[in-house]
Amino acid sequence: MKPLKTLMMAATAMAMTISLAAASELKIVWYVDNDQEEANTRALLDQYTKLHPDTTFDLEITPYDGMIQKFQQYAASGIMPDLSLTSSMEPVIRPFLVDLNKEIGAEWINDFVKGWGDGAKLGDKVIAAPLRVTSTGVFLNVDAFKKAGVAIPDQATGWTWDEFVPKIKEVAEKSGTRYPLVWDVSASRWIVHEYQYGNHIYTEKEPVKVVMDEAAWTTTLDKFVDITKAAMPPGLWSGASSDNPKELFTAGQAVAYMSGSWQIAGLADNAHFTWQAGPTPRGTVASSIYGGDYIVAFNTSQHLPEAVEFIKWITSPEIQAQYAKTFGMIPANLKAPAVKYDNPAATEAIKAMQNELNASPAYAATDQAWPQMQAVWGTVKTAVTQAVAGQISSAEAISQIKKAADASLEASK
């Protein structure tokens, strides 16, 4: 018979082996806008680990603009991380994505904002979990309007672009504000302007077809080019300027800022003037655009059950409310309790932008939901910036976008 001490040592070693085997470190790839957001993300992961001590995280922060390259590198190796944040399910990662219909259940996706939930689907699969929803719209420097003696209409009345541009030019002049308007140089931020004139790329229901009226799109792009010349920093949308729209507005150097709800937390912390979200100008239609981020799991994971459990937790109603408050986002889960943000301006801004999103036409969601759109975004940004720079005409830019959209249908067959 072995001595008692030897048996106890063996038992201890076995227990440690079992404990190590049960512990899981999940590799998770994420992008953030600033140090505070990274700190908040790490705190959220620590919160999960406290609840589930056997699950820890190896967090890899990657710049948003480098995510596709990062995915390509992982795909080339054949081994993906366990989890990742993403704004779109690029073709390079689709073969690796876990079907959450099978892992969680077919009805689960119905708990989320429909426009963004639809974007998580690929055929009869659900390849992503909606994490946060964003709405694109305009922010206004309220102090500049007051200084200029110019009234801002209420959210219900709003204004058209033809009314808005002269007003912000007047405000800039009378208040001594450097620029009337700054606008994120982004394909998805630009396309809202087309949506506001009734233009969209694809049908709103299957079968997916391209429905672009090139003449109508061209007229609206001409309007946008005129706005860049009349109200924005020179070279902002042509690539000839290094001006950062977010920094200019946050510093009080712009009357209006076309961006999205993800800026609200930063404005609440850093803008030392009174600001508000909306009313966003309209053309012939009032429209925002569905945006946001998903969290995905990969089928190469050695810890897939743990990864799926984390997805279920972070997208649950209670954590969605917490997440939305912490990061200044719109909850993706429809069952999340009402969120009251610490900053009254942030609370009102989220409410205004969510209402604008809810009032948007269906195509503001479906254009994003169809996977074909992922093959078009790059052409959109390149073509529009070239048109603004005068390198090509608006008609040529729209023709390029139309060709990319047509090709996206062929590629998806």
C-alpha cells in the first residue's frame, strides 16, 4: 500500500490536471476607438471571468482598418481566433464561421433589432451575433447656433438639406466657428445621403436584384459634391486634407458633424460645449442607416462551447443594457431594459438617433443585410472620393458603383 502522503500528492496532481484541462483561454480579436474603450472592454472580459473563473481571455487589439488583413493572415494559417469583433462577415472568414442556429437555436436571432439581425444571416445559417447597433446622423454645436441667433428646428419638424446648408454657413459666420460641416470620410456615411433621396442599391426582398437608377444617383452625388465645396474643409472628401472630422467637431471648430451614434460617449466626455444629435437633414426621405458590430465564433476553436457561452452572455438583455450604457451604443437585443446614460445629453442623443433609425426606410437595413454589399463598399468610397476630387464625373462614379453591384450578384451565384 502506498503511503498516505504519496496518495495525497497523486490526488492533488490529478486535481490540478483536471483543473488545467477544464480552464480555457479564449483568443479574442477586437478593435477600439480609444484607450478608454479598450479599458472598458478589458473590464467587461474580467467581469465574465469572475463569473466563469475557468474562462480567461487573450485580447488582441487590432486597428479597425486592419481587420481584413488580420482575417486574411489567420485564414492563411488555417487557424482562426476563438472569437472576434467585426462589422461585416467578409468572404475570407465565412468558411470558418460557426452557425449559431445550431449552437444556440433558430429562434434566438429574433431577439435582436431586425435590420441588424438580418445581416447576421447567410442562407439558412446565422453566422454572427449582433452586439451593438449604430445609427448615422448629424450632431450639432448648440452653443454655436445660440451665439449666431439661429434656431434649431425640433426633431419632428426637421429640415431639408436645401434648408440646412445655408443655415450652418450662417451659423459658422456669425459665431466665428471654423467650418459649417464636417463629415466622416466613409462609404456607409456617404450612402445615407443617397438614401435620403430615395436611392438604394438592392431590392428590399429576395430575390436580390440591383435597382439603381443611375440618373437619380448621379443627381444626388452632384448635390453631395456641391456640399463638400460649400460647407466642408477643403480637401476633406478628396483625400487632400488630413483634417479629422471627429477632432474638429469635438474641439468646437465645426457647426455640424455627420457621423454616428458610436461618437456619443466620446462627445459626452470630451466636448466642452452644448451639443445634440439631430435633427438629421432629409432630402425627399428621412433616413439613417443601420450599422454596428457583430461578434463571431470560429469553427477552428478548441474551446467552442466556451466561446458560444460568452456570446450568449454578452448579447443577453441585461448585459446588452450594461454594454450600451458603458459604450454609448444602442442595444442590439430588443429585450434589453431601457438604458439611462449617465450624461443627459447622451441619453437624449441616443433616443434621437434611435428614433431616426426606426423611422428609416427598409432599404436602410436591407442594403446592409445582403452579403453582396460587402463586395461594393470599397468601390463606393473610391468612386465618391474621385468624384469629389474632380478626377471623374459623378456619372462615372455612379457607373462604377453600379458595375460593382452587378458583379456582386454574379459572384454570389
